[in-house]
Amino acid sequence: MTQGVATGDYRVLIVDDDFRVGQLHADMVNEIPGFQALDPVQDPRTVPQLVAALQPDLVLLDLYLPHVSGVELLRELQIDAIMVSAATESKNVAAALQAGALAFIIKPFGAKTLAGKLKGWARYRRQLAASTDFDQQGVDRLYRTLQGAEDSSAATSVAPTEQAVLACVRQSRGPMNVAEVAEAVGVARATAQRYLAALVANESLELQLGYGTRGRPEHRYFAR
């Protein structure tokens, strides 16, 4: 049985008709910091109800399943999903992506491959949460992040403005909102927002949601 889910962990529902494979993938997920696997599911017909009841953050979904295919099932689910399969024909990859899969992992795969995809997805989710609007550069970064392509070369090439934003937040006595950072650094609010989102995505900063006097959520940022 899968262990209880820790508060703050991303919860992953694994759907595979082979119990041993499902449990193997669950064990891999549980080894990744910040992730926790729910009990693997063998019968895909129960998945829509389980998703509604358990509200996982991500589904790891096998392509070939009894009763209903993973592609058909994915079309029913309004949730982030990564498709896994040993069926490498181009038509299968295309069908999975057209149905809404955020990534496709070829079976069999190792723990390092899965960890790379899940960590990339987690950065993508944090980057989405950190911004309310995107320019083209931000959207392109989202796609790279989702595929785990935020590599070390990108991380080492840091713009001076990004360095200034990071230093500003690190030197503050408490969490800062976008307007405060923009004023302190001397840049436009949209520019500050873009760099803050990137810093959250690469885990240099943390994002905190608060509520102002009007009840609208406010993004505040602080150093890790």
C-alpha cells in the first residue's frame, strides 16, 4: 500500500493494468522529494470517479488499458497527465499529445527519467502559479520547463535585471509583492513579474499566496 500523502506534496495517480508495474512506478514517484503516489489503479473505468474524489495533481497514465484506452480516458479528464507506453509508433505518440498529454515516456524507463519529467512538470506548475500574464519569452520558457529543458547553461546565463530582482527579495525583511520589487529595482511591473516567475521556476525564490483587503489573491515572493 502507498504511504500517506505529506502536506504540500504533489499527488500522483498511476494508472496501469499491471499491478507490479504500477507499484514499481509508485515506488519511483515516492523516491522523488515533493511527490507522493496514490495507490495505483488497474481498472481505468474507475479513474474519472477517483480523480473527482481524490483530486490528484498529476496522472501517470498507461496508453494500452483494458476496456478503454489511455487516450480515450485522457480526453475525459480535466487534469495534467503524462502518458507512458512501450508502443513507440508515431501514431500513438501523436494521439497521446493530441488528447492532452503533457509528456510521453517510453516503457521501460528508469527512476532518473521519471524524476526528470516530474521535476520539470513541477517547475512548470510553479511558473504558472507565479504569473498572471505571459509574454512570448515566458510562454517559450514554460514549454522548455515542462520538458525538463531548463538546463545549467540557461541557469548560468543570468540577466543583470534578474540578479537585481533576486538580490532585492533576498535582502528584504519579509515577502515582497510585484509592485514592491518593481519599485525597488527600478523596472516596470511586467518586467519584475517576468523575472520573479523565472526565479520561482528555477527554485531560487518561493511563492506565497495572500489575500488583500479586496479579497483578491496577491502573489508575494521570498527567498528559499
